[in-house]
Amino acid sequence: MKTRLSEVQTFLDRTPFARFLGMRCEMKDGELIATLPFQDKFLGNVAINALHGGCTGAFLELTAIAGVFLESEMKQPPKPINITVDYLRSAKGEDLYARAIVHKLGQRMASVRAEAWQGDDPTKTVTALQAHFLVSDAG
Amino acid sequence: MSTGESQNEMLLEVMQAHASRIMESVPWAQALGLRLTRLEKGRAFAKVAWREDFVGDPDTGVIHGGVLTALLDNLCGVCINTALTRPKSMATLDLRIDYMRPAEKGRDILAEAECYHITRNVAFTHAWAYHESRDKVIATAAGTFALNDISRWASGNAAMEMASKLLGGQS
């Protein structure tokens, strides 16, 4: 798992958009935790200091991709088929954390949920994403 | 013409006159270079140029879905205001994106959004992203938004706050 995690990080490091976001991944108690260190450019509403929904969504999509990558032997990143993002609370202008739960990893499709939170309470989900990916390397 | 219709036309005119400022006060839209290209009643059009740092698959140069999420989410939000009689501040409740085909490397992405139903508290939208026309879409979106009074919940958008004042809003 450890070497696979380093492959996930290598993939994120060589993915321009993941670098643009500045996200990173680490294992905590056997679980993949993604972190998005706050930057001013992530804001969508300056007046209420809220992150842009598109930024939170992008981070969760990358977290879901990292989650599938970690549990598979894929060489190429999984291709997204669709995503549904549920905005449960206003995401504040501070660091964002996320975990991915791979519900199903089949031969061709994967169904993944990713949840984001802020501060030290992972159960207080700020934004949740449900995604389907195409996972066959044959495309 | 009813008061509502003339107020909507006034709001639309203010938004059209200050279209560039609507995206300017949204940092993430600025960071991605989202540009509004046209506003009509209940519809908004935008453009984003391909950039190296948007790439989600380094082997193919295909743009990451997150860029489309931001583009379509933001545009859905904007198109709601073009259908209102008074600007409102809004928060995305949920957004569904279907990825039909990858965006081509090096090409601009165009998008349009349509607000097809509004209630007192919620607005329903659809959006499309493509290179040339809606006949060949890259992605489609369905978004629902919670509407809030600007007077109680700041929109964070200078252009919309100004429109609200011009139209005699309580902000």
C-alpha cells in the first residue's frame, strides 16, 4: 500500500491541475487523506469568505481519482463518467481535507464517494461527491 | 409591461453593461480565466481558454473535469440572476456533471447555462460545455441553487451589489 501511495503522489505531482490546486495525499490510520492547503484564489464569495463550489468539487474529484488509483493497479488515471456534488455547508476560506470511499471497483466501472471537511471534525461533512469512473486501462 | 418584467429588463441591462465585473469579483473564476461572453434573459454564455496547468491527464493533455465544474457551476449561478427581478446571492445546493467526451488539447471551451425554473428559495439550471456548438458537448450540468437576499447574505460580487442598489434593493 505504501508504494502504491507514492505512485498516487507521483501521479498528482505530474498532473498539472493537481499542482495548480496544490493538493497532497497521505495515509492516516490506514486511510487516504487528501489535503488542500488554503489559497486566496480558491474563494468564490469574498464577502462571506467562502470557497468556490468549483474548487471544492475539483478537489473532491481528484480525491476520488486518488482513491480509485490507490485501490487498483491502474497505470492511467480513471476517466470520470459523471459526478454529483452535494454542498452541505458553506466551505470557509481555510484548509480543506477529504477522504474517498470506493464503493465498487469493477472491471470497467468504479463508484466512489468523496467527503470533505474542515477543522478537526471529519464527521462534519462540508461537501460530498458521488462519482462514476471508467477504470479499464484499455479505455 | 408588468413591473416584474421591466425590473428584470433593468437588471439584465445592468448585468450586460457590467458583464466583465461579474466574474472579476470571484477569485476562483479569475484564477481560471473564466470570461462571460453574453447575457440574455435566463441564459448566460462564457469561455475559458485551454491552459497547460488545467491538464488532468499528463499523457493526453486532456483538461481536468474540475475546470468544467467551476465553469458550469459559476455560469449556472450567473444565469439565474438574468432571470430575476432583483439580484440575489446564491449558494449551490447540488451540481451534477456528465462528461460526454474529453476536451481537445489546446482548444477554448465555450459554455452556456439556462435557468429553467425559479421558486422563492430555489433555482433550477442546466448547462453545456463544448468547443463549437451544443451538438457536440464535452459536458452537461444540472445544478440547483438556494437563493438568498443580498441584504442578508452578501453576494461577494461588486457588480451584483451595485445592480441591487440601482434597482432599489434593501442591501
